[in-house]
Amino acid sequence: MSGYITFWSKDYIKKLEMHNDNGPICVVYGSQHTRMPHISALKIGDIIYPVAIKDKTLCVMARLPIEKIEPAYDYLIRETGSYFAALIPEGILLKKQGVYGEFYVFNGGSGYTDKIELPPNIHTIVQEDDLIIKPHKFHQEPIMCCADLAASGKNGSSIQPRLIPIEQVSTFLFGKTKSTQKSLKFDKNGNLTTASLGGFIRKMSDETLAYFEELFR
């Protein structure tokens, strides 16, 4: 079991509050965007902790033990009823109304008009107008477009701020291996920086993971 952190911006947390989404958390998405970074390093049994910066220190927002990893499209269609601009897997066509009334078809992220010969590997055609949104939590919608993977679980925690003293944060280490583990970056005033958290998920040291786990006991 490994532990990872992923960064939630202040704006995203405001949206969660606006939608009264306090969990329990059930999914985290990955993509090519720095605001929703790749989660391909995650494995079933790992734990991911969305974190934020609050009062100039680290704030742990939630804990999600990973039970399933799958294409974001599959999770979204099953759990929310819509694909929410997730990447469309190869072999699936999503037909949607175009700006001028003609249909466009998307396959593997590529677009086609209905007058162009489609790829030969199509096995499923989905009509966007037939999709019906299911009740779901706000965090079950990807932060941005092009989500490719969804890591989900049924034993997620509530979503709420859990502040860690800044002096404790300075002892945390992150990195793929012990030899590459480093602490987070602070500015000249000793405050935690957004740049030290955003961009990609970070694997915790065993000691850092143990501290995070204690927050949820």
C-alpha cells in the first residue's frame, strides 16, 4: 500500500462548498492537465489524499482508499449518466448535435462529421441526447475536460479541511523512492507554496503516510 497526495485549488474547494459536497469522497480523476494530473501510478489498495493550502499551511481534505481503476468514461457513464467531456475510449462513438445541426462523432478524442467514413473498430455508438444524468455528488464530475482514468472506492472519508501545523509539514517527504524523496517547498516567509503541490500526484514516504493515516483514525 502506498499513499499519494493530489492538489485541490482554492477555487475548486469553493465550488465543492457551493454545491454542499462534503462527501464521502468516492472518486479521483486523472488527465493530461496539471490541475487534474495523471494518476496512472496508482494501484488498487493505494490511498490518495486530496490536499489544499489553507491558512498558509497544508490542509488534508479527504482520504480515498482505491478499490477500482478504470477509464473515466466508463465510471462516469455508470455512476453519473454522462461522460462530462471525459476521453472517449477507442471503439466507442459518441454522436452529438453540432453547432449547425449536423452530427459529429468522437472516437478516441478525434472528431468526425457524419459524412466521413468512420474507423473500422467501432463496437458501440452512443447518442448524447439519450444520456440521462443520474443523481451524483459534485466531485464525481471531473475538474476539467479530458479525464482519462478514474480511481474510485466505497470507503472514502468526508470532505472537510484538516489543518496540519506548518512545523509538521516541513518534516513530510515525497518521492517515488527513498533516494529521491524531498520535502515540500516553502517561500521566503516559511509559507507553503502552490507550486510545491500542483502539477502531479506525489508519493509519500512511509512516515508521512503514517501521519496522514492517524488524521483519519
